[in-house]
Amino acid sequence: WYGITHYDNLKAENEALHNQVENQKGAEVEAQTAITKYYELLKLYRLTSVHNYKSVIAQVVGEAPSNFRTLSRSLSARGTALPSACPSPTVPG
């Protein structure tokens, strides 16, 4: 009886579901296009796909040592211009 008494609700829901299916079909076409372009680029630049490498599980236990902050602070303290690759340092007051 629900379909008879709430026909307008069912019709609106059906239309919304049809729209959702059409959107999904469009997204699928876009995804397939992206995959095709990916493989074309791999072939063009003679690159190896990620899938050709053996994968391993790893965990980051630290970070690489860097003197970037120390260098930028000491240059700034001396009034020396920072290299263009160095952002302006934030020196604690």
C-alpha cells in the first residue's frame, strides 16, 4: 500500500537514484580515462609501473637530520640575506 499512498515520494526517490547512477557512470568514465592516460605516460617516458616493484612494509622511526633551521637563524641573526630558497625564519623572541 505504501507505493499507492506515497507515489510522489517513490517517484522522487526513483528519480534521485537514477541521477545517482548516471553520476556514477560519468565518474567511471573519468576514472578509466585517467587510468588510460597514466599507462600512456608510463609508455611514453619508458617508466616502470609501481606494480613491477616488490613491496615491503616499513615504519618511519625518525627523520633525516637537517640544519635548515640552524642555518636560516644564524644568517638572519648576522643580518645576512637569506638564500631565495630559504623562507624567512621565525626566530623565537
